[in-house]
Amino acid sequence: MMYEGSSFMKGMILGGIFCLVVSFFETFNSGTHSEGHEHLHHHLKPVSKDELEKLSESQMSDWTLQVRVYCLIMVTPKLLVHWATANDTWSKHCDKSVFYTSESSKVLEAVDLQEQDEWARLRKAIRHAYENAGDLRWFFVARPTTFAIIENLKYLVLDKDPSQPFYIGHTEKSGELDYVEYDSGIVLSYETMRRLIEIFKDVDRCPERGNALWKTPEETQLATCLKYSGVFAENGEDAQGKGLFNKKSVSSLISDSMGQNPADVVEACCSDMAITFGGMSQSQIQVLMYGVYRLRPYGHDFHDSLTFLPPKDSDND
Amino acid sequence: MSLSVSKLNSNILIAENRRAAPEFSQKVRVLCWVMTQPKHLKSRTQHIRATWGKRCNIVLYMSSEVSDFPTVGLNVSEGRSQLYWKTIRAFQHIHTHHLDDADWFLKADDDTFVVLENLRYGLSKHNAEEPLYFGRRFTPFIAQGYMSGGAGYVLSKEALRRFVKGFADGLCTHNTETEDVGLGKCMETMKVQMGDSRDVLGRQTFHPYPPDYYLPRQTPRPRPWYLIYEHYQPVEGPGCCSDLAISFHYIDAVQMHTLEYYTYHLRPYGYKYRFNPNVKIQVRQEKRWLIQTLGVIHLKRKELLYV
């Protein structure tokens, strides 16, 4: 009994050491690749009003043609209510919005990827979107629990060249790796999509089924693959440095601000040009839709340099 | 789901009212009084003071006690049974001290959110020297109906005079504790006309409940309890509420700031709103570039012409 027990213990210890060595080796490997790549801008802001006014007609014309967005909305039947809500609300403002699902639902239309693994599903969706992009050059990936204001997304990327690699959202760190948080939406340029399609072929650096002993979230897997392609996460913020991508709900952010900045709740809270919010119920989203696209004080005019028309066949915006 | 293309020629119809807000605040003067109490100043009323209160030409916080908030002390005690006394005393106070300071007199609760610009816009077409009263019209109890107290209601200067005169002459009395019904009865007695506060598309502007009661889509159903009193046929879903809404009620502190953020801050860049209240306004373009893409238009340098 004792003899068998000690073999078992030796086996456990060896196995444990092996695991530690393997994971250490992996992080060491990913660490070395970050050298030699400059972060040109870690914080990404929209073009300023002054700059917009200085533009030539042909420049403005180029920009307006470029700034069209393909929305990839990653749904599952479990999220049916949010799926339906996204379908009825913000997704109508994308130039093209496609719902990608793990399995089909009789109730709502989607591209059925027939894939239960979330990372594999995201890869398939990205491939599908790239192949069906037409002349759209910006891609927005979100779950239906996120609400997005696409016009403000367009404003953020207006002066950015989509043939450059952009990967934008709310950035977080996982060890040394900067990644864009999935829950507040991920913005990818056409060039980034192209590089992703390439790196997907590399089974060592960007495997479809994770080879780590534990499952890493898709957002970090995506960031890792992108890093190998020389693409780095950038935090989307407004001219004042306020984050534009939020995974919290509006009321949650307001509530936080009431605690932290009681004298100036709304000013200190959230950007006027916010792009995403998350964690909101169906009825809160209908109210947000009304609050963003309809409710306003008579007589306030903004003199924006571009005009975006409301979508056809829609009654809640 | 692409954005719509519009085939534009040399004249574009857009509602632009660049200078409307400042002009209106002097032409359409509104005195707001907020029905409140000492217990609520910190939990509720301070959030009104921080948000829409300052947009009134004059704002008075009416309470049983005077304070540095500042509140006006009315000669009444607190409690549900005293609400109509508070209303009577509040309007009497306003009539005595502020009759000439404003054209219109709004009553709101300390959990009502009000968009003053939209109130002024709605009132701008009316004459404050006429006996008029606006709000969310309810049917029962009174022949001509009455306006919901929580949603807020507005009296014209003449209506205020008649209300106060009614009590002075004994034609109106404290005959109920329900202040909105009581005031409604006095308005009827003094021949003050009920206004229609709906927008040009028939959508409501004053709301006795928060926006999430009305906006979510519903399958056709019998009126839920909160729509039972409605004078006009209620609409559920997006058609419930005007873009230029004036009020919402039962708004707690977080929602007050949330609505402030939605109304005055959060917006979609460049968005051309669907709803144009003034279709008669034309835009003449001095120099304009049109780029017909899938719905994105660039406009530069415009002049306004009011027709």
C-alpha cells in the first residue's frame, strides 16, 4: 500500500511540475514577440471638430464612403430575448448586420454556424464576414447583450484608414497582453480581418481548439492571434479621455457617478458620444433606443459635419 | 439593412432651429413649482435642482417649511390628505408674488422629470391670456376631465387668475384631497379650457409613469391599469411618446440623471431625426456638396429661411 502510494505521489508531483513548466514556457514565448512592435496609439480618439472643418471635399467624400460598418452579432438560443431586442433596435443602424448563431432558432434569422465552442464560432463568423464584406471596411463584433450606437462608432473611426490594422474597444490587460473586452464590443478594420484570416491558418500560434490546459476566453485568444499578426488593442475614448465602450448599463454608470461625483453626476459619468453599453434588460434597451434616437430638447442643434439618415422600415428611432 | 438613400435636389427640408432655445425662454416664460416636503429634499428634490430645475425661468420648491434649499414654506402640514391644500396655497402664493414674472405656471412633483424646452415649444403657439390648462388628460370624476398631477400640468396666466379668484369668491372650495381632481373641478367651474398636449402625430408629451411603462412593444391587449384613466386612446410601444416629450413621473434619483443624460447629452453623431415638428422650415444652401452613398450625406454651410 505504501509502495503504491509513493509512486502515485511521485507521479502527481512530476505531473504538476510538468504543467507549470509548460505554462511558463508558453507565457515566455508570447512575451518575446511583443518586442520590436511600436504601439503607435494605445488611446484612440475621434477626429476633432476643427480638423473636420478643414477638410477638402474629396477627403470628406473618401471618408464617408469608407465608414460603413458590418455588424457581427454572436447569438445563441439561450439569449433569444436579447437577440430579438438587438434585431429590433441598434442592429438596424449597421450598414449590414448578420446574426451568427450556435444553432438555429425557428423564430429569428441567423447564419447557423453549428458550433458550440465559442472561439471556433467566432473564427467562423469572422471568416464569413470577411468573405461577405462587399465594400464594407469596418467590422463590429458584439453579443446581443451589448447595445451599440453605430453612428458614434462611425464618428470614432471616421478618419482612420481601414487598410491599416485597427482593433479597438475597451482595453484590459491579461498579464502582459492588452485585449479588447468582448462585452463592450470589438471594432476591427478590414486589414485586421485580413490578417486574422491569415493567422487562423497557423495552428500553433492561433489554434482553433485551445491547447492550454484550461479554457481561455475568446477575447484573449483573439488578442493573442492578433498580436502575432502585429495588431494591438487600442482603447476608444472621446476628446476628454472618457471611455466610449462600456460593459455596464447606463443606470449602473450613473449610480456610480452619483457616489463619486455628486456635484456633477452626468458630466462626470459618460461620454456624449458613447458607443456601447451592456447588461441592460429588454425594456431598458427600448428606453435607451428612445433616449438616443428620439428624446431631445427642441431647439438644440449640433452642426455635425456628416449626416446619417435613419434606417428604412423602423419605427423606434 | 442599409441606411436609406435620399435623392436630394437643390432644396432640402430639414428642421433646424438654431436660435430657438434662447428666444423661447424669454418669449415663453415658465414658472415651475415643485410639490415637495422636508423629508424629500435630500433624496429627491436635490436631483431636480441639479437637473431640470434651473431651466425654468423661475423655480419654487414648495414645502410645509421654509429652508435654505431654498424652499417656500406654505401654511400647511405634510401628508397625502394635505396635497390639495398645498396646491391651493402654492398657487395663491405664486399669484401674490409672481404673477407678472411668468406667462405659464407649471406644477410638478418631486419625482417628475421635465424637459422645459419642449414645454415652451408646445406652449409657444398659445396665448397665456386665454384660460388654458395643459397636461395628461384623464377622464373620470369630472365631466370635462382633468390633468394628471404626477405628470405635471401647466396653467396659463389667465387660468391662474381664475383659480385664485374661484377660491376668493367661494366658487371653488377644498372639496377633495386628490389635488389633481380638485384643481380639475375648479378649472371646469371657472371655465378654463382643457388643452391637447399631444404632438402633431398624436403622441403624448406628458407622462404619469416612467418611460419603460409605455415604450416596450406589446401585443394588442386591453388597457393595463395604468392606462385606465386615459382620455385619448392610449398607444403602447414606440408610438406612445413624442420625441419632444415634456414629462415623466415616478422618476427616482438615478433615473432623473439618466433622463438628463439621454435628453441633453447622449446622442448619435450626425443623426438626422425622423420627426420634424416644423415642416415649413426650408434650408437654402449657399455652397453644398452632396455625396450620395448609402445614406451618408455631407452638408457644408447652410442658411436658414423661416417660411
